[in-house]
Amino acid sequence: MEIERSSVFSQPALKQNARLAAGPNVPDDAPLVPRRRPWMPVAAAACVAVLAFALWKLLENPVVDQDVILEYLFKDVTLRGVGVTLFLTTVSMAAGLAGAVVLAMMHLSDNSVLSGIARLYTWLFRGTPILVQLIFWGYLGIFIPELSLSLPGIGTIFSVPTAQVVTPMVAAMLALSLNEAAYSAEIVRSGILSVPRGQVEAARSVGMTRFRTFRRVVMPQAIRVIIPPMGNEVILMLKTTSLVSVIAGADLMTNLQHVYSQTFQVIPLLIVASIWYLFMVSILTIPQSWLERRFGQSLARSQPRRRKSRSSDSKAGKPALSDKRG
Amino acid sequence: MIANPLVSVRTLTKSYGHKVVLNRISLDIAEGEVVALIGPSGSGKSTLLRCMNHLERQDSGCVLVAGEPVGYSLKNGELHELPDRALSYQRRGIGMVFQGFNLFQHMTALENIIEGPIGVLKLPRAEVEEKARHLLDLVGLADWADHYPSQLSGGQQQRIAIARALAMRPRVMLFDEPTSALDPELVGDVLEVMRTLAGEGMTMIVVTHEIGFAREVCDRVVFMADGEIVEQGEPGQVLSAPVHERTRDFLRRIL
Ligand SMILES: Nc1ncnc2c1ncn2[C@@H]1O[C@H](COP(=O)(O)OP(=O)(O)OP(=O)(O)O)[C@@H](O)[C@H]1O
Ligand SMILES: [Mg+2]
């Protein structure tokens, strides 16, 4: 009974509403009372309570020694590690991106051998754990002891021990950038595919070469699609560098691991590492949002690049030489 | 027969799979001539137009523009496909306007127009910009130079696209249904620009369903069906007194 009375949308009620039209029993300026959701503040309060409890537990815990944290936060060994982490991230990301563009273009090419190779590469490097790849490059010297180039008839041109060339640092860069190339290639490829075919045809029809079309028309538009997931990749890369500790990479994580393996201050030093990673990730979001704004410019419908009054609209309606009609 | 055609299509043939889209098409177009290409959907009009600047590769036959085979060079009686650079060079002289405008979305109207002359023709920027402003004026969009395509109506975009093609100083302009994607009230502005161009002696090949435009502006109407030219001639004759049943059929349906 209750339901029937309150159901405004039941057929008889609708008809009645229609008959009443402007609803004489609703006062013109009836105050509007928003719906109340009393459990929302309760949920918020519960969350705050849980968080506060966790934080308090963390800070009062004797294992979390704040003096140790403060001591190591700006210690030389930490800062050097931060430097290596940033360097590894930058170099691997740049090399990975360059490789990704090449891979994406190979994948999209008409030549089935080229696209097959690109597909195989992606399959291999995405399909195996990065940890395995790091160890592989780190211990390359075990199954290829010497890097040498010898030509038949001329003899050996050069020969060096692998371990001398592929230092842990080089191995780390190799592993990270080769792996990154595989992931970013898919991002770049989807970016390129997002540019409509007509853009290319228009560019070709004004006499642009393939290369010029790619550089001036396809890439600038693909970048808009590429940047957000690429920002994600950079952040992932920054944290993935911590894995190079398995081949003694001297990055932030490796350095701090060395320290706590001797001092046993595991938790405080892990907190130091986390603080630094959080800080670096936060900083990284600034260029990302700047880039997104920079390349998203032409999509903003609201304003022309330089402000112009819209009063010219009517004037623009007719072509100037319309008097030539005939 | 035209003595010295600017554009000459010779026994052009093109198939997609088993479907023959162009069946030994031959067509000569004189300098300054404005030709309307009409015909039912799927008759191969777009394909013919796209072969004319080698956006599409034909199976046999060729297209000559100013005596040069488009997309090929003649060596020992064989047509060898041109390398990218030489093909791009040829395309400078052949302007194209698309049904979907295809303005570069990341460039303003002005940037769209000057991209070719600066990047491809390597002309000095100041000169190109002046010419571009003149072209913007011609298409009635002088005040819209700094707008991005997404800020322009379809009709405005298409007029910018025409200006972009004109900026390359082409010898011939190809239009593939330039007004088909437009709201009816915007069609007039674009046709107006094309009428102006025709008046200035530009050689134009226009795929269109605008019979009024074909009748008033074009020198010749070519009717295509199933990859063949069924009938062609003066607009008055083809549009008002078509000889072939297929032409009559088509005209009855679209008018
Ligand atoms: N890339 C392609 N692959 C396969 N078939 C195609 C391709 N492009 C065109 N076709 C076919 O070729 C035929 C002719 O196409 P075309 O676009 O030239 O016709 P049209 O006369 O321009 O038609 P419309 O008036 O619809 O634009 C059509 O049957 C079409 O399905
Ligand atoms: Mg078509």
C-alpha cells in the first residue's frame, strides 16, 4: 500500500500529473532540501581513524628509528644512489623510447619480415620477467667471455673481456632499455594508429615525403595519445631500476641494501628509499602535465590560440570574391 | 579530342580483389577545363581521382599530367614507379580536396596553409604568409587564421582545405565530394569558392552530387557507372537530355 501511494511513475500517477500540469499544490518558491547521506561522514571518520592508528603505530614502533631515517635521508651513499637511479631512468627511458619508435614503425610497415621481427621482439621481451633479463645481461660474461670481432683473412680486429665492457651499469641500461622498448613500442604504435588515415593522405597530397609526413603530421598528433601512458612508463621505470640491485647496480635501492645488510636497520632504510622514490615520482608528474597541456592545445575547443573577437563571424560567412559569380 | 590535354587518363584499370573498380578508363582534360564526375556510389569516382595523384596504385594504364606519367617514369618503354621523393615532387602540382577535409588537426588554419609552401617548396616564410593571408581572404576566412580545425565549422574547414591545396600553386585541382559531409546551409560557401576558382581558369576535376553546380559551373559532365565512363558531354546535354538509360536512371534518382 505504502509503495503504491509513493510511486509517482506508475501509470495512473503519470496521468494525474499530466492533468495537473503546473501542479497547483507546489508553492512557487518552495525551498529545496538536498538528499542527506548520513553514512558518508561516518565512513570518512572511520577511514581517518584507521589511518591515524596506522601512523601512530608506525611512529611509536621502536624499529622505526626516526633518527636513523633522518641520518640516512641525505647521506652521501643515499644521494649517490638517487643520482644513479635518475641517470638509469633517464638513459633507459630515452633509449627505450627511440627503440620503441623504430619497433612501432617496423610493426606497422608493409614488409611482413620487418613486422614479424618487431612482433617477435615484443613477444620475447614482454613475455619474460625483467628480473630474468637483468640477470641475463649482468652475467653475459659467463657464456660469452670475450667480445671480439675477427674477419676471415684479416684476423682479430679487437677482443675484450665481456665483463670489462658490460659493467653492471651497462648491463642495467641494456636490460632496462631493451625491455622498455618492447612496452613503449605498443604505446607508440597505438598512438600512430590513432591518427586518421586522411591526415597522411592530405600530407602526401601537398607533396610531403613519407618521412616529412611522419615528422610533421603523424608524430605531433600521435604524441597526444602517447604521453599519458608514457608518463606511467617513466614512473614504472623509476621504480623498476630498484631491481638492478640483483646485479650490483649501485642505484638507490642497491646502496641502501648494502647498508642495511651490515647495520640491520632494514625498516628505517626502506623508509628512506620509499621517501626518495615518492619524491622523485611526485616531481615527475610536473613535466607530464605540462606536456599534456602543450600537445593537447589544438583540441581545446573553447579558445583560438591568439584571442580574436568572434564578431567576425558574420563577415566570414561569405567568400570575399562572391561578386565574381557567373 | 583535345589537342593538348593537361590531364590524360589512359586505359586506366584497377581492381580490388575480383572486383574491377576502374575498367580501362580513358579521359582527356584540357587546361582550364572544369569537369564534373558524377555517378552512383561505388562506381569508382574516388578511385579514379586518387589514381590521378597516385594515392592509389593502378593495375595498368597511366595518368599523364602535363605530359608526365603520375607516379612513374618511362624507361625503355616501361613505366617504373617513382621513388618517394620524386613522387612527392610531382604531387606538388596536383591539389586535392577531400570529402572529410583532412585538415592537420594540430595546426591552425594559417599553419595548415603554409605547411606545404614552407616545408615542401622551401619558400621564405614572410612571402608564404602574405600569400596565405591572401588565400584566406579569397575563401572568406581572413579572420580565422589562428583557429584550430576543431574550432571551425565543416564549411570553414573545407574552405581552409581548398586554400591549403591552392597554396602549392597546383596546375590542377581534384575535388572528391567536397560538400558531401557538410550541413546543407554550409554547402553554398564552399561551392562559391569553387566557382571563383573556376572563374579564374583553374583546371578542376570535381566528383560531386551537386547537379546545380555541375550544370552552372562545369564545362563538361562525365557520368561513370561500374568503373566505366558511360556518357559525357556538355552539362546541358548530359544532365537534361542523357542518351543512356543508366544516366537517366541515375539522374532520376538523385534529383
Ligand atoms: N581499399 C579498398 N579495398 C577494397 N575495395 C575498395 C577499396 N576502396 C574502394 N573499394 C571499392 O571500390 C569500389 C569503388 O569505390 P570508390 O570509392 O571509387 O567509389 P565512388 O564512386 O567514389 O563511390 P562513392 O560515391 O560512394 O564515394 C567500391 O565498390 C568500393 O567498395
Ligand atoms: Mg567516393
